Amino acid sequence: MTTIDLASDARPNAGRPDAPGPNLGLGLEHRSRGRAVRNQLARIVMWTAFAIAMVPLAWILWSVISKGGAMLLDSHWWTNSQRGITNRVVGGGAVHAIQGTLMQGLVTAVIAVPIGVMTAIYLVEYGRGRLATAVSFMVDILTGIPSIVAALFIYALWVTTFGFQRVAFAVVLALVLLMIPVVVRSTEEMLKLVPNELREGAFALGVPRWKTVVRVVLPTAFSGIITGVLLGLARVMGETAPLLILGPYTKNIATNLFGGLMPTLPTMINQDRTEVLQPAVDRVWGAAATLILLILILNLAGRLIAHFGRPKT
Amino acid sequence: MAKRIDVKNLNAYYGTFRAVEDVTMTIEPRSVTALIGPSGCGKSTFIRTLNRMHEVIPGARVEGSVHLDDADIYAANVDPVGVRRTVGMVFQRPNPFPTMSIADNVVAGLRLNGLKNKTVLAEAVEASLRAANLWNEVKDRLNKPGAGLSGGQQQRLCIARAIAVEPQVLLMDEPCSALDPISTLAIEDLITELKSRYTIVIVTHNMQQAARVSDRTGFFNLVETGQPGRLIEMDDTHKIFSNPSIRATEDYISGRFG
Ligand SMILES: Nc1ncnc2c1ncn2[C@@H]1O[C@H](COP(=O)(O)OP(=O)(O)OP(=O)(O)O)[C@@H](O)[C@H]1O
Ligand SMILES: [Mg+2]
């Protein structure tokens, strides 16, 4: 603590008359002691808060890994579905659910990313006046929509109004609604980080605005945008409400987005969550561990791209 | 290819705030014109009206006329993008594009405007870098990022980038203010060389620099903050620095300003 030194007399030149000593009548010593105490107090409060926040996190990770981690070590887990396997039998895998989760996530991203990125480009690069304010406000509202509401909205549209069957694509639509605002907001942040001087530099060369955006602004913000997309994707892949309402579970591998049911990791967890028989319980924990692993990988990929892809300015 | 610039009764606004009031001046081709004046008097605002960069700021607008030779760049049918290809600009802070290599930075204007021919581009890289006195320093690392150069080199890279699109006028807003004396001299030499091909307008806070590089000097001033800046006096540089006809000019260049 450097503040303590000021108050003590153990400084090498403390005796010299011309040295700026501590006893100049400025009250330095008192103030620094009070500050040291407050500093210590704040430190303790922060560490406690941090510890409290970490406890549930560590607990969840520990129980999921200890109970479901073993399932992931079995190679069948990654190659087989649950087809023909009952809750009394050990065996089978989660490939059907993993595949469903990845496929729905991918299609969601394919739809949501262009819409989200272009909305963000509009807001940052072009948007002026009323329309931009309105769009920004809408995105805010969309951000606040609970996933169950998005799911019910799609249900009302897809099933009640149009009379279609519940299919994976309806799930995707609900996830798109949830992903768009995340992509818009993160992309907006990244575009705002691009210095205005770069845009002006391009304008001054006689480059039109749209080309400046496509060739200068977007490449500069690229890694940040990808990071935002991956983090947004990680969020929607763990989303459950739309799946429960629009995408019931099945034990079989499914690849058709427009017909039949498509299993996913969250619905696989939900399916057997009331089971008491051990093989089924193990599979629930296994599916949970798998989901956490997938999302962890996406998050890590996002951070890695953010770290290595950033252009040097 | 250099062009004369004729400014008549030009006013520049940010929203309702008038930053520059009633400027009329003529800038001869193949000459260097320096604009000097205290901070906030509208030099940057004025120079940005010469290539229609002023209006990219939301709410900013311009009144009056600017002619390049006989063409009014503010005429209704003129595309500002085309104006900016004719009137290039170098900024106060070097701003190379961080995602591009040195070579790509130099020909960014050409490539982004659709030129694809590799040999033409390679020739333009060399010619522009030579013209900007940077070729020898970077010829072995053309594919390295432009942001990896020193500040002075980056600024010369930006000058190379500006002249690669073959403009007829070159505007420079305090191009040396972020540079050390050696880099500053390099850029001043460059300006003197480029004068034979371009019409150059340079804003500077450095009186010696204005005296060294320019043929004519314009002094901007403002009555007080919040008031618009005006062109107080414009004359041959040696006249402005030896025997200005207006008191405020003399006060400013002799440092007795206040
Ligand atoms: N983007 C802007 N929006 C609103 N007002 C602005 C903007 N840019 C500049 N101004 C105002 O316009 C006036 C002129 O500014 P300008 O930047 O042209 O001055 P300058 O002469 O270039 O000053 P300096 O020597 O410090 O660069 C100032 O009062 C400034 O506050
Ligand atoms: Mg300025």
C-alpha cells in the first residue's frame, strides 16, 4: 500500500528540510489512512460478490460434468440415436439431438445474420431521422421479448392462422426472432468502433458510401461481427421455450425441416427429466453436458476470432 | 491537369450554426495555398467544402459556389462522389485502411472504383509511392499491413493513396501536425515537388511551414467563439509574412494574438 508510506516517517529523506515531507499541514496522513480502509473494504465487498456469483456457476458445472460427463466418453454417444432404446436400457446416443440442435442453429443463423447485419448497417451507416429511431426502438422491443412469447407468436401464426403442422422450420422462425436483436446490437457496436476517419478516407477517394461500407467498414469490423454472431448463436441454441411449443422430441434422426419432428438437445433433456430409471437419468445429464460443451465451443470460437482476427489500427 | 479553384460568397453551416461566413477566394493552378488562423476559425470546415466532404456530416450544408475551372461543383447535377475523385484530400491523422496491405492501400481508390487490371494497379502502386517519396522505404514489404508503418510513413502512404486516383487538386488539413520534424520536412519537400502537377491547398498551424511551402497564404479569423470564421486577408505568402495589410494578420503571425 503506497498510501501508508506517506504517513510514516521511514522515508530516506524524511529529515531533510527541503524534502516535501508529509507534515506540511495538508492532512495528507489522515486522508490516506481513511482511503486505505475504504479501499480494503471495497475490495472485500467485491471479492465476496464475485464468490457469491461463482458458487452457482461452479455448482452447475460440477453436477453436470460429474453426472453426465461419463456419457460423452462413450463413442456411441456421438454416433447413435435413441431409436428403439427404452428408458430401462443402457446405450444409444445423442447424435439425433446434436444434429437437430446444430441444424436448427445453422438455419437460424443463415436467416437471422443477414437480416441482423443489414439492419445494423442501416442504423449505423445510413439511418437518420424518424425511421432509424423507429427501427432502433423495434429492435429494443424485440430484445426484450421473452422466448416463450416469440414461440407462442410463431405458433399462433404457423399453426393457428395458417393451419400448418408443427415442424422444425417453425422452431427456426421463433429462434430467428430471438437471434435478430442480438445480432443487430452486437454488429451495431462493432460498426461504431470503426473510426470515422476510415469512412472519410474512403469518401475522399471518391468511393461511394455503399462501397465504403462493403469494402472498408465491414472488413474492419468483420471479426467483431463474427464474434457477436457466434455468441448470439450460442444463446439461441440453448433456447428451450420455442422447442417445447413448436418442436416436440423424437428418438429418431431427422433432417427434414419442413416435415415431421426434429429432436434437439434441450427437448431430449426435457423428455426424460421426470424419469427415475438410471439409464434415462444418465442420458439427461449426458445431453445437458453435451449442450454446455457445444455452447462452450461456440463461445470459445467467438473469443478466439475476436482475439486473432482484429485488424491492427 | 491542375485546376483553378474559384470560391464565391461561400457560407458553411453545421445545422443552424454558421462556421464559415462569406469566403471569396481564387486559388491558382500549380500553386500551394496555405490557410492559417486560430483554432476554431473554420479552416477545416472551409477546406472540406472544396471537395464536398463537408456535407457528409449530418446537418451540414453549404451556400455559395465553388468552381473548378468552369464547372460549379455545387451545381444540382454534380455527383459529390465524382468531385472527390477530382479533388483529393489528406487528413490530419494518417488513416490507412487497417485491413489492407501497403500496396492495397495505395490503390484502394482505384480498386474500389472498379479497376481490376493487375499490371495497371502494380504500376500505379510504384508510381504513387515514388511520387510520395515512400517507394524506397516500403518496396520490400508492399504486402505488409499499412498500419505497421511509422506515423510519417503512414501519412506519406495516405498522400500516395490520394494521388493514385490522379486528382487535380490536393487538399491537406494539417498533414504534419501528428509528425516529427524529420517527417514534416519530408512531407514539405513532397509538397514542393507535387506543386508542379497539382493545385495544393494546405491548412497549417505552423507559420514557418506556411512560409516555407506556400505561394499564397490566406488568414482566417473569427471575432469570438460562437461567431463564424471569415477570410481576413489573402495575399502572396512573402507579402503576408513581411508586410500584411491588416492589423489582425500581423498580430497573428507575429504571435501577438489575443
Ligand atoms: N461536426 C461538427 N459539428 C458542429 N460544429 C462543428 C463541427 N466541426 C466543427 N464545428 C465547429 O465549427 C467551427 C469551425 O471548426 P473547424 O474545425 O473548421 O476549425 P479549424 O479552424 O479547423 O480549427 P483547428 O485549427 O482547431 O483545426 C468551430 O466552432 C467548431 O466548433
Ligand atoms: Mg482543423
